[in-house]
Amino acid sequence: MPSVISTDVLIVGAGVAGLWLNARLRRQGFSTVLVENASLGGGQSVKSQGIIHGGAKYALHGALTGASEAIADMPRRWREALAGNGELDLSGVRLLSEAHYLWSPGTLAGNLTSFFASKAVRGRVDQVKGDQLPPALQDKRFKGKVYRLAELVVDVPSLIQRLADQAGDGLLAGQTIEPLLEAGVLVGLRVDGREIRAQRIVLSAGAGTARLLEDLGLTHPQMQRRPLHMIIAKGPSLKPLYAHCLGGGTKPRITITTHPAADGNWVWYLGGDIAESDGVAREPAGQIATAQKELGQLLPWIDLSQVQWATLRVDRAEPLQTGLTRPDNAFLAEEGRLLVGWPTKLALAPDFADRVIASLERDGIQPQAAEPLPALPKPPMGVPAWEQLLP
């Protein structure tokens, strides 16, 4: 029979949100166990574009929304952590780009959007030209405008690895997770038959949280899924580009981030409006054809003849909102010892941790002396989608 473990906080779900929270708690002296039933960061985290948003893309019509203001301080907090002097020490995490960009391709609609966006986020953007342009846009045929945002793009696999390194002996691979009850009260979880008792239990398993709630017999909080159909392109002609291309709507026409592939090529990972409603309805071949046409129009100087293509469906898991709208902040609900939440966005992982820690403080939860953990089976690292889908 596996040993019984007592810990201060038991976390289920080792995406960036769970890993960030785990590292914050351990830094404050709490004992933790972090359970993952698949791979570290292997759900939404490793499928994200790695953009640490500061809210600019939510202000494309000239008004700073609740979403833009809620997220505005995130780049600063991430930068301090990446420099090694923030709430966590993330020094050593690979930074893909010091900035993300707003890119107007020169169309009337795009120009109007960039005008309104630049007014709304004055002080957060600077126009760039010439050799300051992203490499993929440094062509004499480029006629648009580009604004540099005070946002950054991180290499998510190296972020996951760094956070995992700070988890110490507390990572646990577990497939079967069941409630551990005493007199009808939740006091912990049984993971693959091993009892784990905790002062607080945090569910941060993204899309997996819905099943966990069902297993615990809970109907609230409810979860929504907002699907994406992302496009992946890999080839020798692709150059670094980290930008929202503006098309006149409330969402970027296309959002491109660039990632290193194991074979030395660059990978373009394409999201934005192209990956949303109409894109979700398309079959992969149609989605790829749409992306090829878009890039051919926007970047005709880029040779796409040797590029390999794939698509990836991603479910963004969030607390249920009226009309399936996007939540503005990280979310946390409390039910006895159970805390259930979603960061709603990679950039908001620090906000999610803040909410959990504030809950512990309100309830007077303090670190307690904990026995050393036994040797636990560890979950593997998540692998980027392009390494799985493209040779």
C-alpha cells in the first residue's frame, strides 16, 4: 500500500498556472504536491504562443477594456521574474522576443485600427521603421506600419522546465484521482491509491478540471471551452516575426509567433481571428489553404514553396461566461478546502497565484512542518506540437 502523504497544498494540473503557483507557495515555505496525469505543461500551456500580453490587442477600437487593464501589469511582473529578481527566479528561461508588435498591412481598415489602437495605448507603443522592423517585414515591398509593444514572448518549453526545476521532490505522476473524504468532508485526494491529505486542494487542470469536478460530485464552478484551430508552418524561408496583424476587426486578423524547431528551422505558429470561429469550422486542408492565401497576400516576398504545414486544435478552458465571452482575469472559486480556478491566459499565471495565496491568507492557512516526501513517480515534460506534427 502506498504511503500516506500530508502536505499543506495539493495542486492538480501541472500547466504553467499550477507550476507557477507551486513555485510561489514553496518559496513562501509551504509544502506542496503537484499532480499531473499526462505531461508537464502538455495541455494548453505548451500549445500557447508564449505571448505575455499587456492588453494592447484588447484595445483595437480605441478604448481600454476591462481585459486590457486587468492584464496591463503582467509584462512587468514576468520581466522581473525572467531577470531573476521577481516573485520567482525564472532566469535561464529562453526569451524569444523582447517585444511583440502591432502590424498594419497598409489596408484602410488596418490603418484605422492601428490609429485607434495607438491612441488607446499611448505610452505603451512606439512605431518602428527600417532595420528596427521584425526581420520578416524588412523588405522594400512592405508598405504597412508597425508598432512595438512593451510585451514579450517566452519559449514555453524552457519556462515549463524552469518551473519544474523549482518543484523539488513534489511532482507526482498520477492517473486515477479520487476524493478522500472523512465524515463526508473532503480532506485530500487519493492518487493511484496513495492518500494525500492537505490543508487546501487546488484544481488548476485546465480542460481536465471539468472531469475532476464531476468526480468530486460538484456542479460548480462550470467550465466553458473556446476552441481554436491553429496553423503551424515550418521552413527555411521563414524569419522571426512576433506580431498581431490588424485587419479592422476587434481581433487581430492573424497573430504570428516564431519558435525554434529541433532541426534548426523556424516554425511560425499562427493564431488570431484566422484560428477562431470560421477557422474552427474548417477542415485542416481548408485551414492550411486559408493561411497560405493570407500569408501570400500579406507577405508576398516570403517563399512558401518549401514550407511544411499542419494544424492543431486547442480548447481554451475557462470559467463559464455569459455568451461564452472571454474572462478578463484569472478565476478562483472556493468550496471548503477545495479551490478551483483557471488562469484564462498564460500571462495571467501570476494573477492566479495571487488569488490562491490571498485565499490562504484569508483563511489563516500557515505552513506546517511536513515529513520528507517519499520518492514519487514524475510526469514527463510536454513536447511542442510542431515536434509531434512535423518531421
